[in-house]
Amino acid sequence: MLIQPFVENAILHGIDLNNGEGQIDINFEIKNDVLEVTITDSGKLVTKGIEPAHRSLSGAISRERISLLGKNASISTATKGKGTIVKLRIPVST
């Protein structure tokens, strides 16, 4: 439930659905009892028109859920070229 909205967003904004161009990488790694999930998309190569302003509630809901998991949990986003990198830190017990 925490990862799905970010993967869906990467598909919508990182893959051109008309021709399939673009790339999404999803990496999982456990470090010190924290699952680190990195979702990277390449961004669309060509933007057709201007997309209407849209504020998704899924990001706010995910951030609220992450905050309930404690101080070692977090979500961060960064841009890389036209793409986006999302990093989630989810505490787990091993």
C-alpha cells in the first residue's frame, strides 16, 4: 500500500503510453532493519500540451502512513533530468 502509488505515478509520468518509451527502475535493499525502496523514472521525452494542475492525495496519505512508522521511516523525492527519484525508508524487523 505504501509503494503502489509511487510506482503508478512513475508509470504515468515516466512512460510514454503511446509508444512505450521511457524507463522505470525499482530497487529494494535492507539496511539496518530498514527497507529502502528507490523508484526512478526517466520522465517523458516529449510533453504534448500542458497537463492540468493536479494535486494527488495519494502522496499526502502515504506520507501520513509513513509518519506512523516512527523516526526511521521517510519519503524523499528528487529530480534527475526530466525524471523523478522517490526513496522510501520503511522500518522492518529481521
